[in-house]
Amino acid sequence: MRRTSGPSRPDGADRPDGGEAGRARAVRLALERLGPFYVKIGQMLSTRPDLVSAETRAELALLHDRVSAAPFAMFEPVLAAELGAGWERRFAHIDRSRPLGSASLAQAYRAVLRGGEPVVLKIQRPDIRSQVLADMRLMRRARGVLGRGGSRDLNGP
């Protein structure tokens, strides 16, 4: 029997039998935890056979259609900020129980306007703009450090 030190990771990436599949899954899960900007990077890498193995591409392809849905209540402040305090009066019905789609930047819901017209209500995730901008600043800093081969502090100005 083979023993490993420390707790086993639930994604299997630390198990000897996890191999490339376990590592690929660990990369996908890490990108999901890091947020929308990194999910987009993973989505782009999923289309690059010149950069990423077939197994990793297949795992990263899951980022295109398997983003966890957030509860509708999380999006209500976004709707209030964009449409005003009485945003709910614009709709006869919103299917809050199940989004039509959930992506790294937004979720979409089936809705019906007061006049009876069916629509899709697409709502950006809260604070998505500030998150993406902060991630882009960090990536620019990293590019500067890597481009010069120096050891400039990534947390600096």
C-alpha cells in the first residue's frame, strides 16, 4: 500500500493516479477560483493545441459551459443600480429559480415584460468590472516583470 503525507485533495490532483487528468482538473478549478479574467484565459487556452495538451484542452473547454450559477438575489443590486429602484415593476415575471445560462461575466434569466413580451434578462456579475480591471493591471505588471526578466515587485505601484 502506498501512503502519501498530508491530506488528499478532493480534485485528485495530488494522487499518484491523478496524472495529467488530475493536473488538468486542478488547473481548471484554480482558474475558476481566481475569477472571470482567468476563466477567460482558460477558455482561450482550450483552443490552443500548440500550447496545451489535448487532455488539458478538454478540461479547460468545460470553462465554456460549466460556470457555477449564483443565486438571483446576488444580481438584484446590479439591477437596482442599472435600472433604478423600481426595476421589478418593468417585468411581469422573471424566472429567478434557474438561469438560462451562467457565464464568467454574467447570468441570463427568462423574463416577461409588463406588455407580455418574452425577453432574456442578462445581468453582469456584481463588481465584475472592477475585478476584471484589477486582474488586467496585475497581468500588465507581470508582463512587465517577465518581459524584462527582472524581479520587480508585483505589488508595487
